[in-house]
Amino acid sequence: MLVSQYPWQRAVLAVVHRLFDRSQGIKNMHTLKQGILVGCGNPLLDISANVEEDLLQKYNLKPNDAILAEPKHMPLYKELIEKYKAEFIAGGSVQNSLRVCQWILQKPKIATFFGCVGSDDYAKILEENATKDGLNVRYQYNTEAATGTCAVLVTGTHRSLCANLAAANNFTLDHLQIPENKKLLDAAEYYYISGFFLTVSPPSIMEVARLAHKHNRTFMMNLSAPFLSQFFKEPMMAALPYVDILFGNEQEVETFANEQGWTTKDIKEIGRKLVALPKENGQRERIVIITQGHLPVLLFKDGQISEFEVPQLSRDEMVDTNGAGDAFVGGFLAQYVQKKSLDVCIRCGIWSAGEIIKQSGCTFEGKPSFEEQQ
């Protein structure tokens, strides 16, 4: 390629390159087939409210934590609705990520979501919202339990999640084996599972993992929350050898390292060790992506560590951090299924998380404005 020595010519060439890259991006978008991405997770209706810290203390909850509800937490949901101005927002980690992915792609049914809900009004709200966002929803309906809910307690810029899985806990492998659903699974090229799903249906996770391995397709998973590495270690370690791309934040990877008996607390060293864990598909080296809040996102690939700066938002811009991690994955997936570079995927993830933080819950408005950097 000839490179001009004159500044004005270089400027023209830069514009031409941007237009070419943009046209290629549009071309990639048009060639995306429906159902190329499949996700499995827990569909939950978020009950979100701004609260004081004493409410967290009342229910023994911590800021910026995610736990499963115990019997002592059950009155919390009614209290949020009756005493606070709670909002009802379509939620659940994987469903959130896929909704954000669909929003960015602006093309319906690129992603398919599997999860279990009750046969109730909450399920209708979830399905209406997810379908409106372009997601192909393939719920398993359960008549014995209500649709799962997640209490989202927002204290300033912090959030605490307490999930009552309810019907989401009743997902079964046979739902994936229904002919029309199995057809969707077989046709996909990318699969994404949250660590939260380890508490629900490890057989379903392994079914998807082995399918991806058999056809040399991309299987991705999120560590999701610290307690999963502690209390669901066995199913997590069974799935990890199949994972091509692993997501986690600094708290999650630190807890994972501690549970594995690794003595280091250095995030970069932990990332290297995660990459080096046993892997079934030797044709694909594992990629690890660690988010650190406002600190740089770390990418571990091919023995290298890359850092990606996170633009700082003002306190006025920060409305709610709930869903930021889900949005990061959603932005990443939107570019990854278009076969964009990992740099672009991560930058889109960072941009998506920033957009969601400016909203209440994992919500978005208008058309996405993400642009690739040159």
C-alpha cells in the first residue's frame, strides 16, 4: 500500500479507509444470519429501587454483590414494591446481554435465548420486552413456580442483587432437545452461558459445551458472581475445559483463584493461570477478559496481556451500575459475531457498559452510536 507523504493526502486516505471499513461493517451486518448466537440463562424480572444502606443491613446484603435469595430475603420483594418506587425491568444476566447485543445489531433474531419462566403475568412482561428488543425468546414454561425475580437495591452508584430464581430454577435439558429447539442449537455458531446457570442445569451447560466442541464453534462463559466459584465449583470446573472465551470481573477472578488454592492476588497472574487451565479444544487457545470497574479491561490472549482504558463518567452521568457487566458482554458479542477484532469487541463492550450505567437498570433508548476507532 502506498502511503502519501503529504498531510492532506493522508487525511483523504484516512477518510476513504473509514468509509471502506464502515461499508464492510454494513456488509457484515447484512450477512449475519438469524440464530447465529444462542444463550442459556435465568430470565428474571428485576424489581429495582433506590434505597438507603440500612435496608441492605436489614437483609444482610452487601453493595456490589450478587446472591441467591434465602427464606429470610423473601419479604424484601414485597417491601421494595410497597415502600419504594420500584421499577419492573426485564432482567437476567444472559437475557440482558443478548438484549444489548440485539440493540446494537438492530437486526431481529440474531440471538436466541433459552430459560425457564412461570405461566404468569411476569413472564408475559419479560417476553414482550425481550421480543420488542429483537431477541428470539424460547422460554420453557413451568406451571408449578412463579417467574423468577431479582431485587436490585441501588445505593448511589452501587447495586446489590438478590435473585429469587423460582421458575428459572426448573429449566431442564429436555427443553433443548425438543426438535425445533435442537434445530436452533445446531444452527448456531456462538454459545454464551452465565455462571449463574450452573445453579440450575449443569447437564444443559454440558450439552451446549460438547456441541460447540464437536463442531469447533465458540463456547463462552461468565464467572458471574464470587459465590459460584465457592459453592458450585464442581460443575464450573467440568464446564471450563470447553470454554473458549471466559469473562469475569476482578472480584470474581480473585475468589476463583482463592478457591483453586492459588496464592497470588495479582489479577494479571490470575488471568494467565485462567488461560492455562486444561482445555478440550486445542485448536483454540482460551481467551480471558477481566473487567475492573473504572480501571482498564484486561485481555489475555496468545501469551499477551492488553489493556483497554475505560472512559470515566461524571457522577451526574452515573445512574445505576446494575447491568453494566451484562452490557459489556452484549457489546462484545455484537461485534464478535460480525468477526470483528477483539480490540473492537472490547471497546464496544466498554461503550455499551457506559451507556447502560447512564440508565436505570439494563435499559437503552434510540439507536446505538458506537463507532469503531481507527
